[in-house]
Amino acid sequence: MAKEDSKRNSKCLAYVAAFVVFQTIIIVVFALTVMRIKSPKLRFGAVAVENFSTANTNSVSMTLNAQVTVKNTNFGHFKYPNSTVTILYGGMAVGEAFIPSGRAKARQTKKFNVTVDITSAQISSNDMNSGVLTLTSEAKLNGKVHLMKVIKKKKSADMSCTMAVNLATRAVQKLECK
């Protein structure tokens, strides 16, 4: 009987060890996939030019309607306060738009529209002659990723886009975001 008890005890110990190894693997996989928090991505989805006018040879006035997307790849939602998008020409701000506070759900992309009024009296004659106006945009959303209502991690979504506006067709030719 001592041999049977010994076998039974060693089997029980082997099952417990296998269970501990299995649970450790599950925890490691969970920690490396679900618990890894990444920064969301902020981008322009589409940009349309409206109300385009030129007062003289160096002045441009237009309205840009842009779709802004916040892509959240985390397993928790991303909550952010009010922010702004700034449109630049040659490093100088020519327009600004308001981004309302919001929340991008877990593993989803939130889309919303912003309107930017652009006025610039300092357009270079090279850009006016070429018919293409190059604008850049910058924005930053500082917020928190809430994971399982327990873990909160500060993250920020940055946007830096360059767009080429064709002055003849009044359309955005090229839109590149980093």
C-alpha cells in the first residue's frame, strides 16, 4: 500500500505542477497581448475645400472640411479632453479648428468632422504660379486609456499631416499623415 500512496502522491504533484505551468503561460500571453497599452493614432481621413477665394495675387481664403479619425487599438477605451488642430503654411499658423472631448471605444476608430477657416496674406508667388498650395497640420490629443476599469494609463495621439491643395481644381491632391 505504501507504493500506491506514493504513486498517487506523485501523480497529484505532477497534475499540480502541470496546472501551475499552464496558468503561468496563460498569464504571460494575457500580459503580452491585452495588457500592452499603445498610443492611439490621430489622422485626417478626408479633406474637402470649400469657399475658396483669392483677393489679390498673394492672398488666399478658404474653408477646409476634414474628417478626423482617432484609431484606438487597445483593449480599453481612450478618453480625451478638448483639443485643437492647427493648419500651418510655411511654419506659420493660418487656421485652427476645435476638437471636442470624446471617447474612442476599445479596438475601434472614432470619426468626426472639423471645419477650418484658412486665411493667409503671405502666400509665396512660387506657390501661386505653380497652382499648388502645401499646408501642414498638427494636433495632439492627451488622454487616458482605461483598461478593465482598473488600469488607467496616460497616452497621447499626435498628428502631423501634409496636404497639397490644387488652386485650380480647389481639391486636395495629396494627403500624407505620419
